[in-house]
Amino acid sequence: MTISCHFSPPSYLTRSKTMGLSTAQGLLLLILASAAAADDAYTHPKLTWTAPCAHGLDSKFPAGVECGSLTAPIDYAHPNEGSFNLAIFRLKAKTNGTKSLGSLFYNTGGPGGAASSWFEAMKKGGQIWSDKMLASYDLVGVDPRGMGYSNPIQCDPDIFNAKPQLLDAGSDAGFARTLAFNKAFGNSCLKKTGKLVQFMDAVSTAKDFELVRQALGSGADKFHYYGMSYGTVLGQTYAELYPNRVGRMVLDGAVDRRSTGIDTVMTEAITYQATVEKFFEWCETDESCAFHGQDVRGIYANLTATGNVIPANCTTAPCKSEVTGEDIIANMQPVLVTQDPLPVLGLPGRVYLSELLAQAVQGNATMLSTRLARANSSYDTARYAYYAVACQDYGTPLHTAGDVRRVLNVGASLTLNKGVCEFLDIAITCIGWPTPLTNPPGRALDAARIAQVPPVLIVNAFFDPETSAAWAAGLREQIPNAVSLWRNGTGHTSYFLLGDTSKAIDTFLIDGELPADETVLRS
């Protein structure tokens, strides 16, 4: 999972039994019941489109993008106890007089990614969607609750900027500091944002999607969907809630929510490590790497060694003035999202990463420093949403300094990155988070409901730094009508590469033709 598709250089359950049901089973029944209640309360919601978009958004989006909003309940179980405005964006298909295939919903992942950001990227002249896709579907982007233009979550940036190092939480004193920070940070979000922070989970967002689908009317008889990274969690959640409303669905960069605790942390840490190894191999063979002909593995080990601190020049951007090895590991992960530059999404590629590491070797780690939060920054609200969502969809198995030490000991023994990855960040930052875990992981998708879903295409790279191929295979096990499509390469998700994998996704979404199960492509 990644906080956004845009690269901003970083300076740039256990199960208990209740009345014969497991906690996870009981929650599923409550989720399905509240989904039905919400359907009764929000039948045929009204949605009005405006084009050009108001409030200056027309200057940020390509010509033809329409803006709309819906009033959505904060809590679907109690729909009369508060609401917010859900922002929706649509680009009608360029059909040249023919009828479009309907609406294609998409989600850019994160959690924290806003669909509107892709329209902003398209305005800059780059290509995210293929011409064939643009000619076939009305593209519908929903900024999820608490993100983008949908009541973006607000937290105290000064508190956030005091975030402790993850690795410090293994000591008793460090654990106490981490716990105090987490409580203060989470409470600041509650104070500045209000009740919405308590309902940022995937189930609530999937219900928002259904509300929008209803509002679109005949143009969205079925929920056609492309979701990347965390968007695959939203897609599978929607499919479980509303199996008979699913149309053509692609889950690109898959997450398997059966995985919990240290299994989740280590699965991601190991897949991140595998991608770093691919980076080392590339440096050994490609002269464009700043470390070509050098011991890049040894250089990386020295840079990320415990206790190593490199200065950063933060005069041009707010960032931490001292960069630790942990910072370098954490901030490399989003750069490895793509091996080659993708300017439209602000993704710089591995040549740029090698240059950043070379600067750090020379004593300047500015571009690998962690960017500090500022008031009223959309980038920062995305980071805040990341934690608010993750702490409701995943929570943490860590409750003591000893719990943290066990995870760190395993991470240090199995990976060069010491186990540092996004899910370690989630597990540690959610300790003491003030909102309840409302959508816990640890169970398979409901077999009877998911069997009603039409064929789903699950896509993953073998060497994805954020979503493991093991998760994609695990998700495939749970969806009997699914087909697995693999890309034998590196990087996070595949569609925006516009290679053979992207073409296979187009063929399914547009023509309804699936590749053979377990097909492997190279681009």
C-alpha cells in the first residue's frame, strides 16, 4: 500500500467467542445488516454535475471533467447522526457518437489517495489511461471520505512532526514515547475533524461507492471498478457487501486481509527486501546507476546502519534536519514504486533513487529526509488519512515493548531493511490510537457471498515493494471466479505502465475477455 501515486521526495486479532460466533464472524453479520439498512435509508440519492467545476477546480482538471457531490452519512448504522459531502468527479467517454460501456469507478490506493489527483495529473499532459479506455468508459473518481475534497481529515501538524522513530518503540522508554505520541496525534485528528475520523474504514467507503452508483442511475447498473493497492481492499469489500452489483473488476497490487500481525509486517518487509535486491542487481549491470561497479549492497548497509545520522539541508523544504538509517529505508520504499520515470504521476524511477543515495553518501540526505507536516497541506491530510484508515482496518497486534521487540528481532534477522515498511509503521502507530478497530483483518472473504461475484482480474508484479505476490495469490484463493495475471518485473501496480499488462487489463474491462489464469507478462 502506498500513501499516494505522486512522489513527493520524502523531504521530498486474536479471535474471541461470543454467543457461538467469532468476533470476525459477528462483525461480518453486523456489517451486512447495516449495509441493508443503509440501502433502505439512502435509496436513489440525488447527484448534480457541474462543468466546468467550481471553486477553481476547472483550472486543475482536463476539459470536460464534471464535478459533483452527495450528502453521505458519517455512520451508516445511524444515518441521521451526522453527514458530510462526498466529492465525485467524472470524465465522460470520448465515444464519437457511440454508447459508452457505462461508468468505471477507480481508486488510487493509499489509504489516503484521492481520485481527483489523477485528473489533476492528466491536466499536466501525461497519460494515465489508455486511449481505448478513455473512449469506452465514463471515468468516475470518488475522493474517499476524509480525503481529497471529501471533508479532508485535519490533525495537528506540530504534534505529527514529533513522531518518534519506529525502531525506538522496542525499548521501554521508547514505547512510552510512542504511545504518548499516538494518543496525542489521534486525539488531535478527532478534535480538528470530528466524528468522521471514527468512520474511515473500508466498509464505510465501500458503502459510499454504492451510494454513488445508485445516484448515477442507468449509467452504472453494474459497479465496474479498477482499484490499485489499498483500492483492492475497497474493491473486495464492495464485492462482499454487494456481490450481485459487481460488473468487471480489476484488483491491481493486491492486499490479502486474512494476513494479520507479524505475518502482515514480515510479508511486506520481505517483498520490499526482494525489490531492493532487484535494485542492487540493476546497479551491478547498468551504467546509469550512480553506484555502477561499486559494492552497492555494502553502501546501502552503511547508510542504513543503526545509529547512522546524515545531515539534511532543509532550507528549501520543511524536512527533518537529521536523517537516520530508518528514514532512508522508509523513504526509499515509495521511490521503488516504479523502475523507470513516470512524470505524469511524479514518479522518478531507480536512476533518481541511485542519485539520492549517492548524495547521502556524500553527506547530504536532504532528498531522503522525512518531509515535515504543515497546516493546510493536502499532502499532509493524505498522510493523516493513512493512519486513520489503517488503524480502523488493521489496528495493531502490538501492546507492549516486548511485542515490538519480537517483531524487530525477526525483521532484523530476515531483511536488510530491519523489517521497516509501511505495515510496521501502521502496527506501531496504531498502538493506543483513540478510535476503535471497526473492520479487523484476519478472516477470509465470505465464501457464499463472494461466489456470486462475476470473474475478477487480480494483477500483481512478482517484485512489488509494497504489495506482495503472496497476498495476490492468497486473495486469488478466496475468489473462485478470479483469474491471476502476473507481471515479471518490479514496481507497485501495473496499469499506469501502459505495457502488455495494461493492455490485458483493457481487454478485460472493455471487451470482457480474461487472460488465461496464471498468465505471466514482462511489461
